[in-house]
Amino acid sequence: MNKICNLFNIKYPIIQGGMVWCSGWKLASAVSNAGGLGLIGAGSMHPETLEKHIIKTKETTSKPFGVNVPLMYPEVDKIMEIIVRHEVPIVFTSAGNPKKWTGWLKQKGIKVAHVVSSSVFAEKCEAAGIDAIVAEGFEAGGHNGREETTTLALIPSVRKITGLPLLAAGGIATGEAMLATMILGADGVQIGSAFAISEESSAHPNFKKLITQIGEGETKLTLKKLAPSRIVKNQFFEQVSEAENLGKTAKDLLLLAGKGRTKKGIFEGDIENGAMGIGQVSAQITEVIPVAEIMQNLISEYNSAKDEIEIDERYAF
Amino acid sequence: MNKICNLFNIKYPIIQGGMVWCSGWKLASAVSNAGGLGLIGAGSMHPETLEKHIIKTKETTSKPFGVNVPLMYPEVDKIMEIIVRHEVPIVFTSAGNPKKWTGWLKQKGIKVAHVVSSSVFAEKCEAAGIDAIVAEGFEAGGHNGREETTTLALIPSVRKITGLPLLAAGGIATGEAMLATMILGADGVQIGSAFAISEESSAHPNFKKLITQIGEGETKLTLKKLAPSRIVKNQFFEQVSEAENLGKTAKDLLLLAGKGRTKKGIFEGDIENGAMGIGQVSAQITEVIPVAEIMQNLISEYNSAKDEIEIDERYAF
């Protein structure tokens, strides 16, 4: 049996990334109901908001679901208490040291996955007793690793150092890409961008529309002196780039960026002044469709791609 | 039949990138003799040197081979004249407009491929009458595109806009990665890094040794204000990075870099002061082995990966 399906008790090894400002109960329960694993994104929620979303998710799906918790979050203690109290079965952690919470969560019977951008961090996950690793490449949207290793280069290296269930993330919006990353050693995938602009995402319609329109090369990894983040090349991006070209310091850039840029972009729909985090695969996404359709497409593309290997003459030489 | 094998009359759809300072007759004929397509890298050769290498390649293989010509090369007219005079059957062009030479070369009966880093350039290839496209992602070594699109994100987009034979490049050093990129839509692969440090490569032993030792995150795309290039993070890289952080201009950076850095690094073996162009897959390459062994490994890994899809339970859900 597929290790990811087995670990999380789900039908398909497809995890929906717990993206800020996109991933409320509506998205999470839709993904879980469609046979994947939906994640509520705690990173953009006050603890009381998260609690409401957990309750609502439980009301709208009987399937397993999880919460994504960025470990740098200021109220992480409260978040974890809520997760345990409401018996959330699965937690994905990111942006921090997996040592701190994994043992405690596992004692409560919670499965824990952690997101990494390098093999070195994957090794730390092993040591911390993590149940599954998400290895996310340079092409992914939003916060990203400093080493800029792409999914194609990253997955084989992470697979080499760990036998843990492994999810590939970054650059995956089709069943073909899903199969491709599994051939590289992943047991399944975490998908962000495609779900970020699904009908059930809580992102602003302006954000969703923009993402369906942008093409190749219209996102870029920026703000490398602060925390590297892949965003759409809009007015805000151009301001930051200009400052970076002039050699502005991290402090200057922090002043320029200010606070709440991601909320402004993704949730409030200010497509020029917001930070619009999205992956390179946005170029492949051209419509806003429901989660159930995204999942169906992924599975049928995956199956066709598998079948084609047997019959398409380009594979035989 | 596989389109790349058919087009170039080769056994395996594996092209050896025509890398500067690595790709002389020894490497090219070894790859062609092993069933792939060897390319002489004209980018680091005077015309008379290229001529010698073409003659020597013809003496050492009866199989098809080609020459890679960067179109920005100052003596490209002379290079093309030599190629035609010696009846080289295949030319790969890069770094320039494919319109200029493709028609002329094809009139002489030469097959022409062109290297691109975006779908927009792939469309220009179609219009120029190119026979095959190489789409090269961000993870590739040496000169690289400005849009930073990774192989995983690039190949499906290029496949979507063209039916031409398509080679994936960047991030491929194993048969698994070869199969993965073919699932994304490629008909075959162009491989650089693995051949750059093969026994038959003309790179300096210091370069080869360094590449076998470096790990993940030890290359980076740099010199973005000039021509973006992925190189090893050595002393030269650190000097450039420091200047870039301070906001130095393209002119300042050109002065700092000077001329001949790539020759100094790859050919002369000055691993601290040279520009050591290599891809992110260098992390996966740990030994200097002969081309024949690299080719055997690629094919056996490719076949195993294909077979595993049928039998490994992680693929079935």
C-alpha cells in the first residue's frame, strides 16, 4: 500500500498545502472529502479563528484532515493546545525546528509531518521522530529555502538519506508531475498553487483571477535578504527589486515591505500592492474550478501517464 | 519510435551537452559510441581547434555526433563554415536568435536543435524551422535563463506549445530523472554535469574532484546583472555575491569578473578563483567514471524505474 495513504488513512497521496489566507475549513474539508488530505492553514489565523475552522471542518467532513502550523508563529502554544483539545489527527509543521513539538504531538497520538527545503533539514526530521517529510523545491510559491534547490534536484537527494514517507512539493499541478516526482522517490505530493485558486479557497477573487492569467516567468523568488519568498511580479515586487538592485539592507527592505502584505494581496485582493505568493506552476493554471474537479483531473492524468509509459513508443528504445 | 532517436539516428535519446572546456572529441565520440549523441563544445574553441576536434571525432566514432555553437560567439561564421565543410550532421545552437543560421544549416542537410529557457523562445524555434528543442531549467549549470523556470515547471509548458522533438535539460543525472522528465512531455534528455566530470571530459582533474565532493546547495545562480550563471560557491562566487549585495552595477561586476574565469576554473583547475559552472545535480554525482558506465547506469536506472511503476505498491491507489 502507498505509505502516505496508509499513514494518513486517505485514498490518494495528495496533500493540500496549508497556505495562509487560502486554507480555511471550506478548502480543507473539500480536499479531504475528495480523497486527499486537507490542511487548515493556521499561519494566517488567530487561535480563536483556527478553533472555529477546526470545528467547521469536523462538521463538513468525516475524513482525516490536518492543520499546518508555521513554528515561528507567535502563539504556537495556544495553537497546539487547540489542536490537541479538538483531537485533530494530523499536524504539518514548517518554518522552524521540528524537535520542539514533534515528540509532544506524537505522545497525544497525532501524526506529524514537517516541511523542508534541503536534505540537511530532512535528516533533522528523522532525528526528531517526524512521521513524514515534505520536501519543497525552489519553484514553490510563498516562503522558500535559501539554497534554491529545485524539486527535481531535491527529491532524489532527500530520498537517499531517509526511508520516511516523502511528499514532493513545488512545481506540481498535474497528474503527470505527480507521477514524475514519485519516480524521483516521493510517495506522494503536496499541492499548493492549484488549490490556492480553487473555488473553495478563501483567497480573494482578484487573486484567483490574476493567477489564472499570468504566464511563465511572472513569479520570482524575492526578498532574499529577509525571508526568500516567491511572489507575482507586480508593483510591490518591482519596488522591492529596485531596492535590492541598489543594495538596500535587510532593515531597509523590512521598512519597505511593512506588515500585512500577504494578507493585502491574497485575502484583500490588492493585486499591485500585496505580496501574491504563488508557485511557478501558476503558468499552467488557467481556470478557477472546484476541488473535486482538481482531484479528478489529477487522478485521471496520473493514470493516463502511467498507462502511456506502457504504450507510447517514445518510451521504448 | 522515439522521435529523438529517429531524428538523430541514435540508439538512446540522450544528448551530451556541448559544455565549454569539457566537450572535446574524446567526450563527444565516447558518448556517440555508447549510443547517445556526443556534442563538441565550440564555445571554448578557436575555429582551428574546433576543426581538429571534428576530424578527431570522425576518426574515433562512426556514429552521428554534433557541434554546439553559442550564437554570440565572435567567429560564428568561421565555425559554421568548418561545420559544413566537414559534413557534421548535427548542430545545437544556443545563446542567440535561432532565425539567423537555422535555414542555412538545414539547406546543407544539417539537423538543427536550439537551447531555450522559456516557452516564448521555444515558439521562436518553431518559427525558425528548428528540428528539436532543448528546454533547460534553472537547476542547470553554467549560463541560464532570466526567468528562472525550473525543469519541472518548464517542460510541460514547452510541450504545450510545440509538437517538435523536445529534450529536457537541467537536473538530470539519473535514469529516474530521465523518465520523470519524459513523463512531463520530453522525448529525451540533454545531460551536462554528469558528462562534465566523466573520465573523457577535458575538464581539469581539480574541477572533477571538486564536483564529486560538493553537496546540495553548493551551487548558485549568480551574476544576474550580467548573464545569469550557475557556479560553485567558491571564493570567486563570494566576491561576486558581496558586490551584488552592495548593489554594484553591471559595469562594476564585469570589472570584478574580468575575462577567462570559466577557463581558469574548469580547464586550468583554479577552484577558488575560477567560475566553476555546474548544475544542482552535482550533489548527486560522487565519482569520476567513464562515459560508457554513465550511459549504462542511465539506461538500467531508466528501465528499472519503468518496471517499478508496474510492481511497486506505492504507485497503486
